[in-house]
Amino acid sequence: MKLGHLAAFDVSLDPVLDLGDSHLGRRRVVNIIGGTFEGPRLAGVILPGGADWQLLHTDGTATIDTRSTLRTHDGAHLYLTTNGVRHGPPEVLRRLAAGETVDPAEYYFRLFCRFETGDERYQWLNRTLAVASAARTADAVRYDAYTID
């Protein structure tokens, strides 16, 4: 098994909508307002309208659950879901929540990525698993996704 670089994603976000505490954790919704992705086999734009329906747990861990629509440079539409976790020391998580720039080496933010499309040129994505290492900024998430070959 090896990893192959798929693309670098730059996802622009609205401010966090805090829905409050539920029986599952603190529910937050972070709307995706656009972005880009660029890599050796995949490039294009992230369309507005997706979101991260995340849960914050009492230990500070965030469970990531995103859905978004991508348009490739050659006009194909892709559906992308990511699932993952973000956690770190409480002081680092406080700085992230405050919108400060934090070195991603100070916290753990990893994603599992799945793609879906009907476009024949990108059918290979339907059968490909990818993982990513991510970083959060005040108004974006940036991650590098790698296929598991």
C-alpha cells in the first residue's frame, strides 16, 4: 500500500453556527462558501452550498462530517464527503476557536475522503479511497488529500 498525492484543497468557510448541546455533543454547522483544489489528477473549484455538520465532544475532540460539490477544470461534477477528527491540547484548541493562526503540527486533524460521480472521466474516484491531513484557519480549511493505492 502506498499514498499518491491527489490534490490540495482550500475550502472557504462561513463563521461557525453553534446549535448548542445535544445528547450527541455540541452541534456546530460550518457552511462551505467556495474554494479550490489542485493536484496532478484533479483540479477545479468547490461550489458553495456544502457544510461541515460537526460535533464537539466534552474532551475537545471535533468529529468532522462534510459534504460538498466540486466542479473540475473540465466541467465534471463530483460529490465529496469527508469524515474525520480534530483534537489537541486545550490551549491550542482555544487559539483555533479564537481564529488565531496555529501551526498544524500543534494539533491532530485528519480526514477520510470519498468521492462520487457519474462522469465517465472520473469513475476511478468512485472506487478510490483517500485520506488527508488538514489545517484550520479563521475562515478556511486547507488539506492535502492522498489516494490509498
